[in-house]
Amino acid sequence: MLVSKRLSAVAIAVSLLMLAACGRESGSDARDLETSIAGAGNGGGPGITATAIINADDTPGEWLSHGRTYSEQRFSPLSQVSRENVRELGLAWAFDFGVSRGIEATPIVSDGVMYVTSSWNIVSALNAKTGDVVWQYDPQVDKSRAAVMCCDIVNRGVAIWGNKVYTGTIDGRLIAIDVKTGDAVWDVNTIDRSKPYSITGAPRVVKGKVIIGNGGAEFGVRGYISAYDANTGEMLWRFHTVPGNPDDGFENDAMKAAAATWTGEWWAAGGGGTVWDSMAYDAELDLLYIGVGNGSPWNQELRSPDGGDNLFLSSIVALRPDSGDYVWHYQTTPGDTWDFTATQHMILAELEIGGTQRKVIMQAPKNGFFYVVDRETGELLSAKNYVPTNWATHVDMETGRPVEVADARWPGKAPYLQLPGPLGAHNWHPMSYSPITGLVYIPAQEAPFAYGDDPEYLYKEGVWNTGANMALASLPTDEATLAAVKAMLKGRILAWDPVKQEAAWSFEHKGPWNGGLLSTAGGLVFQGTADAHFAAYDASTGGQLWSFFSQTGIVAAPVSYEIDGEQYVAVASGWGGSYALAYGGVAPTGSEAGVGRVLTFKLGANEALPGSSAIPAGIPKLPAQTATAGSIARGFDAYTRYCISCHGDHAVSSGILPDLRKSPYLLSQESWDAVVRQGALSDRGMGNFGEFLDTETAASIRAYVIEQARMAVENGDKAAK
């Protein structure tokens, strides 16, 4: 059997190599930048073109694409703000979004206007010098879709091309907006609305094509990425990242080859593999790079019972942007069973490796290893763990595969406490690469997780389908053990040398889930933190040089731009995302929810933020506990299955969403059912769970939350009284 499996793997590899060769040949005539890239699809109007983005360093005062350039380096050539004067940086202006959920957007700045998104996909165009509103566009999303959002109702930004601004929405639409008026030009649906898809990522525009992926793997979908005509919204191509039901035929040879790496009826739960965030583009090679996510469910024994690599999960995939044709792939985590996505930020650079200049793509995905890959061929050049890992010892450079620790592949075995966990050693928060220092700056973190089988797993489309027992990872309730767990939660800026594959320096934060990064020619690195600070660091040494209290945690990445000879540094603030929602009990203190803003700084400015208006909420009275211990225990199990990802472990909220222990709907079973089982608040983002929860289960969840409220009062939590 071992021999036949190896032969099968060789056959699959040969098949994909043949596809790659075809992809390179078919794209050979796309290398002429003058005819195939410059000015393509600009809508006949002024504005951003491919040439402008490719030559972004000619206009260093603008931020024209998600990572400033197609290479996604997030490096600003501006140097007016420097190590020597950064202490003079002050708040120039702030713009309040007026929403109370997580903010993950990277602003785009062009011709003196900033374009930025907030919760519920509202797009704001702001005067980048003053913060005054130019226009706002509200797509009026279906807020009930928030129930199928794994990780908050967030959005990572817009793209701009020609005379249009492009944004994706949580209900699966792609919208083109007139850059001057803020009016919708076209609005297309990109998903099957009967499936639990969503969009949180920022689109990219390549050669007149708007590229957009989607999310939803935890809920049971099949991943893909699509290209739409920037002028008309017509879909031009779609590339699926995992194969569908073989009986329906395969869309292309890549899917046929990938299907040989799966077993069982993987398509029944969708398969996963959503492309929910990272992309990059090399104009000279004419290659579009996409990062592919986790499987559905996480548990590979349920998804693909006889194993297999499960392509193209957890992979970097190179495509032709004109056709969506497959060229090559590199899989970071074969047969993923840990939610180890490869959707994390990818950076293109030229590095000297072994005395030879190489065009590389770099990624620090969730699994804890930093990869340097030849971006023309997909050849692995080096890999090294950048945080402690106990699921794999190293990456075998002969095979390109991680060498796994036996007990880490947990399905069917005893629970395993692992580093990293599903939050990852690095999540979506963007890295930055400075060509001056040669370092990659990573928002790294350590957050362990206890993986184990879910004995009651049953696939249900539209709710979390991990196949993992989420109760195992629930925080301990005794103070001593909880303190020990908190001590294990770490976050840092990690300055990583991609050639030496080693750390140059690090700066420790109070915990994980800190913001994305920006490096500049002024010798600085900027980052916001979970504990509500925005700070500047010496790019060479890691010393903190300046800090500003932002009132709310920052998870988004900063940008820098220039107007009238003055350099600005801006960041969108607003605490949120999966960690913020699920782990209120260990969230950092000092961060106030509900104050999403754009914060913009320049030298010599001294504006101030308004004072905090947060008032701790309580409940009118503590409901009587009439349930049995068994019912409360069943409520805990159901809560961890259906509620924890939004309302927090042990019903402890971080303040982004209502703390259920303090909810007036807790006071009676009737009002509880009206919200939970009948969807009374679906227009505010609280889904209708009547399809999944019967009356008895809903009552047991309520009993569990009442018990948590009672315990909070007994332990002296005055806010719960």
C-alpha cells in the first residue's frame, strides 16, 4: 500500500507539472507589459492604471493598492517622519465611523482622497488632509448574513482602478462605485446565496479584472476565486480551489488532478479552501498568487477519511490573470487538520540566496513556518519555524513537506494541546518588508489550542463545522489555571531575516491579536496593538520610539502618504475579529469597544480624541436558576458549538457584542426564544437559529448563561450585577 500511495503521488505531481507547463506556455504572450498591462480596462476615464501601480515608487506620496504595490511589501518610500523626529508626531485628524464592530481595512489614498471601509461594508471617501467627508456609500447589506461570518462583520478595504472604487460585501456582492460621486455603477452577486459564503477580503485589480474570493469554510462551502470585468461587472473566469463531486465532472484538469488527493465524499461538506484574504501579482511573470484556506470540516478524518494531501487546501497557488489557468502551487500544510490556512499575507521580493538573485514569494502562514518560495516555479527555497511549534519539527527540504509530530494529527486520538492553534502563529494581519533593512516584520503570536474529536459531530450547513470538540479549548474557570493560560498567550513584532531564516529582533506585546505593520524609508516600523496603542519602532533595533493611546484596540495595518509636502501616517482603529469576539475573558484591558475610527498623524500636529463615553452595562435583575445541573452542562456543550465564536468563551464578552450575562432577553424564556429561535434581531446581525436549536436546547443554553451570570456576581463582578 505504501508503494502504491507513493506512485499515486508521483502521478499526481507529474499531472500538475504538465498543467504548469501548459500554463506557462499559454501565458507567454502576456509578458508584453505595453500591450497587455498598461492602461488595460481603465473605463475610459482618468485615475489608477496598471502602470501607476507597477510604478508606484514614482508617486511615493500615494497608496494606490492594498499593499501599496502589487508586490504587497507595505513599505513606504517616504522619509520625512524619521527615527530622529518621530517623537514630534501628533494626531492631525480623526474620523469616527459610527459603528461598533471590528475594523480591519487598509485605506487607499489617491489624489488627496482616502477610501476606506468599515463594518457592514460602508465605504467612506475622505479628504486625506482634513478628514472631511467627500462621500459615503452604504451597500445596505443583508445583516442576517452576520450569522455565517466566522470572525466578525469586517472588511479589509477597497480597490481603485480608473474612475471606480471596488468593494466586496458580507452578503457576497462585488460593487463598483463612481470615484467622484460615490454612486454605484454596477453591483453583481458573486456567490450562491443559498450557501453560507461571505466576503471580507479586499479586491485586487489586475489588467482590468477585479479579483475577489470569499469566506465560509467553517460553515461548509467550496472555495473559489473569480475575476470580473472592471468596466461592466461581467464574470470572466472562476478558479475553484478544491474539487467538487466527480460525478458532476471537473471544471479543468487541475481539479481532476486535485481530486486524486482526496478520499471519501469530501464534497458533501463543501471541502473548504476559501480564498478569503491574501493575493499578490508579478507583472513581469504575469502571475497572480492566491492564498488558500482550511478544509471543511477541519477534522481531516471526517473530511477525507483515508487521508491525502487534499489539494489545494493550505496552498499558495499561481494563476494566469487573463484566464485563471493553474500554473503552479506549493502546499504549506498537506492534509491540513488544524485550520492552518495559507491565506496569510504574501510578499514578493528579490533576494540573494546562495549567491544568486532570486525572485521570491514569502509567507508566514498560520502553521508557524516562514516560507521562501521561487515565485516563477513554486520551488521551495527555505523554510524555518518563526515561533515555537509542537505539531512539526521542521520542513524536509527534499520533499518540501513538514515533518509532523505523531500525536499532533489528533483525529481519532487523545486531545492534543498544540502550538500554534487555529488563531495561528500569524493570522490575517499584514506583514511588511523593508528593502532597506532586508527584514520582514511579522505580527507574530502564540496561542495554544486543545484539539480533540467532537463525538457528536454532524454536518449542518450554516453553522460551524469543525469536527473538533470546541469545549476542550474553553478557558479554565479557576483563577490559578486561567492565569497560567494567560501567560501562554503572547504577541510580538518579529523582525525576520528571510535569507538567514532567523530573528533579527522582537518586541513583546501584552498578548496576541495585534495590528498589521508598515515599514518606511524613515527607518521606522508602525503598528497598532490590542491594548489600544499605536506605536513607532526603530526598524533596525526594535526600540519603541513613540506611542499614542488609541482608546480601542487596533488590528488593521497602517499606511503612509504625502500631501502638500507633509507626510501622514494613518491607521483604521476598531477592536474586533475572531480572538476579540471569542476570548473576552483574556482580552487586554484598556481597549474600549465601539469607537471605530481613522486616526491620521503628522509631525507637529496636536489634536486630541474625545473622552471615553463607555458605560458598563448591567442587567435589571439576575434571573432565577431553575435548571438542573445536567441541563446546564448540556447548555455549555451547545453554547460552545453555536455561540462561543461571537459571544465569547463562558459568555464573557469583550464588549464588541452584547454580554449575554447582562442581556434583558435573558429574563424570560419567551424573549430568549424570540431572539435565538425566531430571529427577532436578525436585522441587527443576530441570526435565526431555530433551524438548529430546538426549544429544549435553547433553554439549556439560557440556563448555562444564567449560571455564568450568577457566578460572575458571586465572584464580585459588579458590572454583572
